[in-house]
Amino acid sequence: MSNHDQCPSTLKGEKKRPGKAELAAVARSAGTVNGMNVWRSPEEMTDAPQFRDWLEREFPAGASELERRDTGESRRDFLKIMGASIALAGAATIPGCRRPEHKILPYSREVPEEIIPGKPLFYATSFPRPDGGAEGLLIETHEGRPTKIEGNPIHPTNRGRCTTWALASILGLYDPERPKDPIYNNPVKGKVTASWADFRTWASTHFGKYSENGGEGLAFLVSKQAGIARDAARDAIKRQWPNARWVPYRGFDNESAAAGLAMAFGRPVREVFNFGKDTTRVVVSLDRDFLSHEPGEVINARGFSASRQVITTSDPMSRLYVIETGFGVTGAQADHRLRLSPSRVTAFAVGLAKFILPKLGDANGATLAAAIDAVGGDDAGIDRGFLEECAKDLLLPENRGKSVICVGQSQPAAVHALAAAMNAALGNIGNSVFYTDLPADEAVSSRDGIRQLAADMDAGRVTTLVVAGVNPVFDAPADVNFLEAYGKVAATICLNANLTETAAISTWSLPGAHYLESWGDARSVDGTLSPVQPMIAPLYAGAMSEIELLAAIRQFAQPESRVDGFELVLDAWRAGVASGAIPGSSNFDKFWRRALHDGFVAGTTIAPSAGRTGVRFDEVARAAASLAISAAPSADKLDLVFRIGHIGDGGMANYPWLQELPEAGTRTVWDNPILLSPKTAKALGVTPEGYSDKKPEGVYTDPTYPTARMAEIRVGERLVKGPVWILPGMADDTAILTVGYGRRNGGVVCDGVGFDVYPLLTSDMAAASAAGATLAKAAGTYMIASTQNHWTMDNRESIVRAVDLAVWKKYGDEIVPGGPSLYQEPEMLKLGERLGELAHTPPNDSIYKNPYNKSIREAEPESVFAKGPQWAMTIDQQVCTGCGACTIACQSENNIPVVGKIETAKGREMTWIRVDRYFTGDDINEPAAMLHQPVACVHCENAPCETVCPVNATVHGPEGLNYMTYNRCIGTRYCANNCPYKVRRYNFFDYGVTKFNGPYYGKDIIEAVTPARGGITGSSTHNEVNPNLIPPRLRAKLEEITRMRKNPDVTVRSRGVMEKCSYCVQRINAAKIETKLSKLDHIPDGYFESACQQACPSNAITFGDMLDPSSKVTAMRDHARSYLLLGYLNTRPRTSHMVRVMNPNPALLNLTAAGKARVESWAHPFHGGGHGGHEGDAHDRTGGGHAFRIDNTKKAQDKGYAMSLTVLGGGSMA
Amino acid sequence: MSSIHPDQTTAQRLAGVVKTPGMQPIPPGSGDGTLIDTPGVRAPLVLNNRTFTEVTDIICGYTENAAPRWWLPMFGFAATVAGIGGLFILYLVITGIGTWGLNNQVDWAWDITNFVFWIGIGHAGTLISAILCLLKQKWRTAVNRAAEAMTIFAVICAATFPGIHIGRQWMAWFLFPIPNSNAIWPNFRSPLLWDVFAVSTYGTVSLLFWYMGMIPDFATLRDRADERLRRLGQGGPTILPFIPVRIDAVRVFAYGLLAMGWRNSGRHWHRYEAAYLILAGISTPLVLSVHSIVSFDFATSILPGWHTTIFPPYFVAGAIFGGFAMVLLLLIPSRELFPNMKDFITLRHLENMAKIILATGMMVGFAYSMEFFIAWYGGNYYEVAVFINRAFGPYWWAYWAMISCNVLSPQVFWNKAMRQSPIVIFIVSFLVTIGMWFERFVIIVSSLHRAFLPGEWHMFHPTAVDIMIFVGSCGVFLTLFLLFLRFLPVFAMAELKAVLPQASPHPHHDEPHGHGD
């Protein structure tokens, strides 16, 4: 049998291969592992001839590569692959020796005849989300190398936008630690690097023996994916081995929702929201963070923001009630928010149902209401007024059919069913929310599946387990004891694109193909079917996708030709079109090319009205009636809530962008501290160091680094230890635990980062929450890194300006002349500016005439600034959810490095666009609101940074951009000091070209002499030494493969250089070149987008030419809600922010004194001493902009301010 | 008819020798005798009735005699500290600015604090040598040489920091208007560039002033060495026992080179006096301009706490304040350690300088209070917040350290006994030096760490590299000053002799109180 690989690209020089005799000798002599005799069979122990025979079959001479290869992927290899890729015909070719050459068609306005070096091409594909569903993407490729992920503009799900997960998924492709070769866990020698040929040899004999018994003992643990090709693969496996176990699995699955909706509809369905201006008026979220980290987040964000954004004063605006445990991005959007522990949320849901259902005049509803009438539980902690006003709002006739009640993972199935019933009774189904059938594999319960599988494995009923695309050893429920069961399976095969804990202990660990290098298909939550097409040949030859492995395994039983992913997908789709499952045309080739080109199949998107209807009220009633609501938590019986953070269930933990993306609320990075409300933390004695109620920000200012105290959290026998951090606005006596951290074998980025909380999750939990946990202070402290060290706006209400809808309606159209004149002409103030300092600033007449545009609003006609394009941006804070997609998109586009935990804790993060978060209100435990404000360089026309740079490294461009010239910059940092927005980012070290983490030269020596320290990731596994003390020249350089991801159009900055947002100047210039080539006289509006704008799922960012009167940015910039951040400094920013409008329910406000005051303030919303009549408390206007504490200096300051305005004649100002 | 100058009379009376009839010896108890408040008696500027020869011998002796026993260990210590600081600078340059405790909110901290601190120290020297010279304050002659030396050394320390604080130190030449292939000039609008010009001008002029003043003294040292060589033939001590080079030969060569052919002729003296006066005239505006321009680094920015029009006078007053404190800090130990130095640096000199410290200390105190007043009066919330934060925010300790050292501690000088006590003056000077460092720290860090947008507020925590580079700069300063004490003429001999009583005999005086004649 010849297994010699004939492909030159996969042959890496001569390998020294051990001979047969040598091997056998080794096997016999080295038969000890960990000091114990190890044998696979009695034959081996006795060194029987049969065993030698077997061994020979297993490792034929010349087929094995027992020598560990040089693991570094050389540039030469890469170029070889890429050279082939370019050579192999035209725009789009997938090269490969074994594979047939297939064309993938580029998505572009005109198909280029050939690649133009330096000009990227865009191809459509889709990203199968790890939590279900898919996103339609466009991938920017440079000379065949994918560099950037963008949303597909014509894909119905994404419409050009995408999420942090999709954006960061490219890091999985270029992860330097990806498994490159199959690894065989030789029982004798331990792990050996093998070849695919070895695997095929092994597998062909191994799987052959299952032919007789129909696959008994064979089990497949696969990811939950919903693709036609995957379904075909499953069906094929089931046909071939009817007795084989097929277990679709997901680590942290939304089980309760699936169960509850199945209960309500009698079939597995998925809830999809149809938010929109016309469809949504009231949204009630019961601990559901529907704007982040869920399969439909991009749809939800788009629709919800459309229902919120007010452009004219007559625009309707939806109202959001959020009842949640801790601030998520959805809670930050709330008009009314109630913090409740998960058990109280359940009680609230029942209370809401009891209130609403009888009043609907609906027989079903009345029956259900009667059924749950007995469901009690105490009402402790539930604000009855809130509940009733919220319910009344839902019941308003104009809101019927235009509301949504949605429920989060922390709630048991019955609550999900109840919400579906309420949605049905309110007439929402088919309008504002709809339910689609779940694909078969997605409908399976992960928890039940893995529990059953583990039991089978434990009982020895599984002899071969194929694990593909999942990591159960890390994320299986704790009571399943998967790890132990895994060891009892004779042969385990694990396929993963990145390192996993499961692969580390499998018999065979196989390198998986990333979705950017494999064929497949996926379905979005709205049903849209999208092909997954490779952008590049697998970087490591032979890497297989999940469907390829499944097909290959099937083939091993009956050796035939190799199975190719492209053909698998094509066959499945042909069959699908033939059976009518896919709405395709008779000309399949044409249909297929269209689908690849567009990135989706037209006509597969489900209309809301086509969703499932018919809620089984009787079933819901039965389930809800048996709902046991546990008592309100107390300090010794805490409620626990499990949730996912930016790294998902842990599968994306090795993506440093996501690790360094601040979590909503806490703004912590690189960690998952246990979150408690300040009050609870104080009661339990686990407040962070430096905390006091009077000075909550002391946790950031008192210790050198923010320092958390360690605690042990215990549920029954199960125990997890971790640091405790406080989150304002959390429910008391509740702890939030973020899963996915504490990886042990996931790669250098994530190993040892954070704490593994999976040991607390069990398969019998009704929802992702638990009751009756205890938390005790443990010894030790722990450093926390946060990008934002201050909670409040510190009385600076004009930073994030927010008004209530009533104010917007009343004053939105009003334009008043302002007293001051920034531009030496009477200033006409719209609402946005009337809310800030500009309305109070004394005249700022300058004797200095700017030679370019003078000190007037309009540029001098002859100056360069009078000619278009003049770039400008607006950021609408009303719809910004704070999800962080802009940050990641910018990081990807502009090659922004990550800096690690310690550097972030020092305040050295490099992100060009950050999202500031402020809590408002007077009580840190119960803030009134959480506000988000994205800030990037605002490209001031009078830029303070430009005048102070001694070397002219930051200068003004003719199109209004503030240029940063890296090679001119010597790094005096004066510009950053003088920047009022603090958007400039300094390369304190060589972040861009050296590893932020990982090995460095001389590590052994340094570690020997330096006491162990937390290291950059807080990990005990990596970086025992503070890497800041390792000179960058000694740090390992970035791997070649990592550098392949970089955008070649953007410079990688060296140390000692300042950087900042450039308005994506590379995109501007590319657009300019294109328009010039097309002989257009100007760049049309929307011709290109900045990276942040392009990513923003809620369309909060607008960018364009402000001299173009028809451009969107001009309209937004001149909009009444637009204001210039710190505009009174006369910096004249080109980026304007837009006032956030909130839509509180006046009836609910009137229940409290503070609310009443807020309603009263609508009559005179403009604060400041100039208006008379309310000087002392004039700043207490709306929910926005209070400090936590009653600041004793505040009143004096306000009086001083008022007095000074009087002195300066400000009393007469508008 | 007496040919005795009234000053000499005083000197005689102090010595208990009364040659003039009717004169009584001045009783002991008036300090060292220079603190006379009697208007009729002119206090001597040099004690112990020194003759011209004695003055020359004493001052030249500091360089010609064997080094005091403490000198070498102290020099070794200072040089070691300087060397360690140098190694930390090397580490900084190799590794990156990240070794300092800076972050994206606080981009300057100890680096610029040290720069402004040292450049401020350098102000007293030029003030003493130029402004006091023009104002004919004769007491300056005893301290001007040392103060000028201190200025040079402080400027050297100060100039280090802008050079090393930039991110790419090897590109520091971009700061100079050197024609280059990019055809890009420096940005003349940037105060940092003004700094480059201001500090280099100041350094150059101060060096010239200092050096020119030393030329006659170099000639003296040269001639004395030459004379010894002639007298002893080839004898005299060698550099080291095994190096047969006479120390005096080295002196003749080195001082001869430095003396630039000075022959003590009347024409030389004429030119010298004119040039000295011209340099004093040039230096005088520089005293005011340098620190004004340094203050522009802050004043021209838009940062609350920096953007203040009172910065130029406030910085100049603070610089004089801190500079005098440093002069005292150096001279008080020197006069204790060197023989006969108390004859030249008398208590009266110390008291005069203490008075200047008291006056300038109150000026800076006034500036501190005005900042608060203007912040309140200006009605800008951000401005108010910065100053409240300064006094009561996380860096309150730095602010109150500054206030207590700079405003409160000099108040002891209202008491005459206190400002005449060298130990009290020394302690206060020490406190003032610390306070002035904190003043710059407070201005820079407390303004930066909480600027406009609370979302980016961060604390600054110094690292070992921050600290050791500052300590190293102190080592450099001390090393250079010790070298100065050992190898250069510490006093301007000719000028000192000019203020001796015998330098101005008045042949027509009969009356001891004949000042008015």
C-alpha cells in the first residue's frame, strides 16, 4: 500500500521515517506511560506475533511521520500556496492538488478579468454562528488572502452589517496555534504527529468493523448546525450505520427557550423578532439581552434601532421595558428598567400574564389566566406599579399587535411558553414576532443528548466517538462527567479548527478547516439559506470541514475516492432543488452561481406572516400552572445567572480582539469576574479594594490596579472560585457568572484567562440560572482590568445629552438664536446645542483668522475647505447599543493590536473607537440609566493636537481629515495631552509587531529568577513574568501567519508612535481612485463606508461628505438632535453626536416623586443659570446626567456657575 | 585724616581691634557679625579681615590642595547614582516609553515634571549673576559662581528629559530645524519647539556667562601652577605615583587653555567688564523668557488646569523660588565643609536669600489661590472640577504636599532668628525643593488624569524606571557640582577682592560715618 503523498505542496522535504522493526522495538520497549505499564491488549503485553502484525498494519513503514514537524508555518509555504492560488486562473480559484479546481465567483460590481495587485476582491460567504443561525458576509481578500470580514449588503439577514463574532472569526483562520497535522495519541509513545495518510490507514480498518453491526458502538457528537449539506451528511451516516448515535450538541445552549416554545407550539420553533418602525411600539424584555450575543442579534439591532430612531418630531418611537438581573446592552436601551433576580423575573412574568390575559377578551387567554391564578410565590421586590403600568401599556389598543414580550435564558421553559402565549393573545405573532421551525439538528436538546451519550460512554456502549466542531470536555454540564466517560471510549476522534480541551485527550486530534477555507451552507434565524464558500485553500494541507470528515468516515468503511466538500454541498443542493426544499431554478448551474455570487438564496427568507401560529394555550396553562417560583434570594441564598460574554461559550476565547473588548456594564476585559450588586458585595464583605459607598470610584483610584477580592461560590456540592466585581444596577442577592473563560487547552491567548464556571452548570437546571447559592470570601485578591475607570459623568450632563420624547416633540423643531457666536455670526441653536455649553458660552470672538477657513462656519470660498468632499461623521446615541462591533471592525480594518490585560489595566488600550459607558442617578446600587457613547477622533477643524506637535506629524488635510503621519511622529505625546476627547493612542511598546503574550527569548532564564506573577493574562500557565519588563526586542515576533491577516493598506505602527482614527483614509483614497477611473466628478454618497459605520448593526454611524447637500451625513449633521461634543471649546469637530431620546411612560413616572419631577422638567428642559427661576436644582432635569452620590460641592458649583453667568451678562442669553 | 575705609573700621571693630578713636568693638552676639542692622555701620561682605592674598590663597586652595576626605566617597556615590540613572535611560530607550507608568490619559508625568523642575532650578543662577549684577547688588559676588554652575548643571539635567521622553529617541533631531530630504520643517506653532529654542539659548548664554566670568580666575590658577613649577623645577606631586606627569603641568595646560591667553592687562579688564555687562544684559530677559516659554507648554493647551494666563509670571516666580532653594541647599553644606568658606558666604548672604525665598514663596502661594479664584470666577465647570479634584481628588496628597512645602514652610522666615539659622534655612530649602517638584507634578498629572471626558479617566502610578531616572538626574547634578567644587574657581576672585574694604580706600575720610561725603 502506498501512502506517499504525491502533492509537492504538502510534502515538506524529506522526513526521517522510522523503520518497521524500529517502530516495533520502540513500541515494546517504551510501554510505560506515567510509570505504569500500558497495553492495548493482552497480546501486546505478551508481545504476541499478532500484535506485531497489527502494529505493522497500523504503522506501515514509510507511512508514519513520528517525528514532530517543525511547527512554524513558513512564509515560503504560504506564498507557495498563494502563488498557486493566483496562478490558478483568474479572480477566483480554489487551488489544491487533491481537490478539483472549482471557481468561486466574486461579488463585485464588475467581475475583473484578473486580479489587480493591491486591489482587494470581495467574495460572499456566510458565518455559521456558534450559537445557531448564520450571518451573510463579504470577505475582503487581498491577493487571495482573506483580511477583513464585512456584512453582505444584499443578504436579508445582515444587510451589510455584522456582529463582533463574525468580525473576529477571521482570527480563527490565522490562529498560529491551529492544529496543523493529525495527532495520534499513541498508547505507547504518547502524542505523535501523524499524517493524514496515517489517519486514513488507521480509519479504514477501524471503521470497517462497524459495517456488520450497523454502527452499534459508533457515536457522533457534532455541532448544532443547520445546513442542507450537514443534514445530508447526517442522513448518509444514518443510512450507513442505522445504529450509530448522532448527538448534535452546543456548549451553552438556550435549552429553556427551545423547550418552552416547543411546549407552546407543539413543535420545535425559534423566536424571531420583526422589530421595525411600523411593527414595534412596546417591547418587554424579561431578562433577555436580545441586542447582543444571540443568533438574531443583527436583525434585532437593525429593527429595534429603526423603531427607536426619531428623525422628525412626529416620528413614533417604541418603548422598551427591561426587567433584568444585570445591565446588558439591552438594559442600557431601556426606557424603564427594573432590576430583579431571576426568580423574581419569573414572578414578574407570571404577574404580567395574570394582569394582561384576563383583560384581552380572549377565551384562550382567560383560560390560561385562570390556570395560573394559583401560581403564587411572593411578590417581594416586584414593583407593582411598574408591572401594572407596563401591562397597561401593552394593553393599549394602538399597541396591540405591535408589542413583544421576550424572555431570556435565565427563565424556565414555562415562562418562555407563557410569553409566547401572551404574544399570541396580544396579536403580536406574525407581526412583531414570529416563530419559525427549528432545523432538525438544532431542535435536539444538547443537554439530554450529552447526558444520554455520556451514560452510554460510561457503560461502555460507545466504542468509537467522533467529536466534530464541539468541545464537550470543557463545556459539558458538570454532572454529566463527560471527561471521565470520554476516557472510557476506546477510540475518540476529534476534529477542531482550533485547539480544544477535547482534542488534547482524544485518540486522534484532526485539524479542522475554518469556515473561510471550506464549503458548506448555513441558515440564518430568518430562514435565509446561504452558501459557505472557501476564500482560501486550507492553510494546513488536508484540514477537513465537518461535513468532509463525516463523509470521509463513511467512506473509510467502504474505501472509495476521497470526498470533497464542494461536491458534498453541490450534491446536497442539487437534491434540495430537485425535491423543492430549495427554491431553485431548473438551470442549477446558473442558480448555484447566483447563490455563490449573492451569498444567499433568494426566496428562502421567511416572511413574518408565514411563521408558525397556533399557541397551545392548554399546554402552556398546564406547564405554567406547575411553575414553582422560588422565594426571593437572600444574602445567604443567592440567585445565580449564567450568561455568555464576548467570547461566547468559550469557543472564541482564543480570539484576542474579543478578550479585549470591554464587557457591557463593567467594561472589564480579559476576565469574567463574578458580578454582584454593590450592596450585596458589601453585605458579603467582598467589595473590591478601595470601595466605599461614598466614594465608589475608589476601587479604581485607590489601589494601583483595580483589585477584586476572591470568593467561593457554592451550589450544593459544586464549587467555583473567582474574583468578585461590582456592577451597578444589578439585582441584589444575585450573582452573574460568565461562561467560557478559564480555558485549559485553548491556546496561549485564553489559557488560564478568567475562571471556569461550567462546574456549576448541571444538566438538570431548568434554565441558565440557579437558586440557593452561597458566596463566601476566600483568601487572596485578583487584578481586574477595565477600560473605563469611572462610573459617572461626574455632573457633566452635556457629554451624553439625553432628553425624553416629550421634550423632543416639543422642542425638536424649535430653533432659537443663541447669544454666543462661535463663528462670529449669530448662532442658531437647535435642540442638541441648546442642551449644552454652547447655549451658555460667552462670545468667543477670535482675533486670529484661520488662513484656510477663517473663523466662520462656512469655509472661505477660495479655500480648499470650500471644495468637496469634506468628510464628516455622525453618531446617533439614540440607537447605539454599545455592542462593540465598531471597535472590532476598526481593529480589523486598521491593524490595531491588542495589548493584553496588564496594559489595559494601565490604561493603554489601543482601540481607535471606544464606547464610553456612564451610569446616571444618585445611587450606585440603583443607577437610573446606563448611557453609551462611542468616541473616536472627531477630526476637529481647529484641532488642538495639530498646533502642539513640534514635528508636524499630525496635520490637517484638505478634506477636513486630521492626518496622522506615523513616520514623522517622534512620540512627544503632546497631541494626546491636548486632545479633549482623549482619542489618541500611543504605542508604549511594540504592540504591533511583537506578541502581546506568549513566549519570549530568554524566558527560561527570566522565569528562573523572577517570582511568579499574574502575568499579562492573569494566567498561571503563561507569562509568569510581567511581560512589560521584557524588552520588546526580546519578545517573540508575531508569527508570519498572524501577519497574513493584516490589512496591507494600513501601516503597522512601531513603538513610540501616536495613532488614532483616520476616518478610514485608505477607504477614502480607494474610493477616490475608483471614482476618478470611472470619470465621476465626485464620490457619490454611500459609495463606501468607514469600517465602523459598515459594521454597526443598529446604523448609528453615518459618514460622508458634508458639502454634498443630498448626503445622509449632511442631513444628520444639521439635524436638531445633533451636537458637537465639547463643542464650546471651539474645536469644531467633524464628528457630531446625536442626542439620545428616551421614551418613558408618563404614567409610570408619575408613581414616584423623582419621576414626577422628571415629567415636570419637560416643560423647561434647558438647564443652567441663564434661564432663571431654578438655579439651585436646575440640573436635575431628566433621568440623564446625575452623579451617584449627592455631591455636596455640586450645589455650590451650580450657584457659582449661575453667578458667573450673571457677572458675564449671561443672564440675558437664550 | 584717615585712610581707613569705613568698612575696614567695621572689620576692625568686629575683630576687637579699635584703631579709630571713639569707636567701640562690636560685641559678639550679632551672628557672625554681618547681620548688623545699624544703618550707620556697613556690614562687611567678607569676614575675618581677609587680605587680597588670603582670598586668592583660600579660593585657589580649593582646587590646589588635597581633596577633603569626604569628597571622593561622595563623588563616588553621586557618580554611581548618575550611572545607574544612565543605565535606566538606556533601558528606556531600548525598551520603550511603556516602562514608565504613563497611559493614554496621562501622557506626561515624571518626565516633564523633572524637566520643568530642573529648568526651574536653573533660574537662580542667572538671576543672581545677571539681574543682581545689573542692580549692583554686591553680595552676589560670593554666590554667583556657584549659582551659575548650578544653572548649567540643572540645564544639562533638564535638557535630558525632553530628549528621552519622546517615543523614538533616535529621531530627536526632528525637533531641530535641519533641512532634510522630506522638506518638512518643525511646527513653529508648537510650544515644544519654542522650548527647544528657549532652553538651548538659555543654556548657551548661561554657559558663556559662566565661562567668561571664570577666565581671570583660570589665569590665576594657571599662573600659580606655573610659578610652582618654576620654583620646584621638575618637582611637585605627580598625577599618580607611576605616571610621571606633574599635576601642576596638567593645571598649567588645562587652565592655560581655559584662560584663553588672559594676561591681566588693563585692556583685557576693560574688554572683560564690557562683555560681562553685555552678557548680563542679554541674560536678564532670558531669566524671564525661559520659564515663560516652558509655561507655554501648558498655558497654550486647552486642558483645564493648564490653560491659564497667569502661568508665565507664576512659573518665573516659582523658578526663582526653587532655584534659590537649591543654591542654599548646595552652599550651606559647602560652607560647612570647605575651610574658610564662611568668610565669603556669610550669614547675611543666607539671610538675603531666605528673604527672597519668603517673597517668591508668597508669590507662588498667591498664584495657587488665583488659580482657584479664576476657576470659580470663570464659571467653567470643567475648570472648577479640575481644581477641586486637585485639592480633594486622588492626588490630594501631592497638592497638599506642595502647599505645605511651598507656601507654609517659608513662613518661618518671618522670624529673624529662623532666617539666620543655617540649619533652618537648609531644612526649608529642602522642603521648598520637594514642594517645587510636587508643584510641577500636580500641574501635570492632576490636570491630565481627569480631563474632559470621565470615560477615559485613569490614574498614573510611577514605575521604578520613572523613579530611577529622576534619581539618576539628581546624581548627575551632584556629580557635576562636586567636580565644580574641586576643579574650578568656586568664587570670582577678582570680584570678591573688589568688595573687600581695602579695594576702595577713601583717603579723605575723617569721620567713621562718612558715607554721605
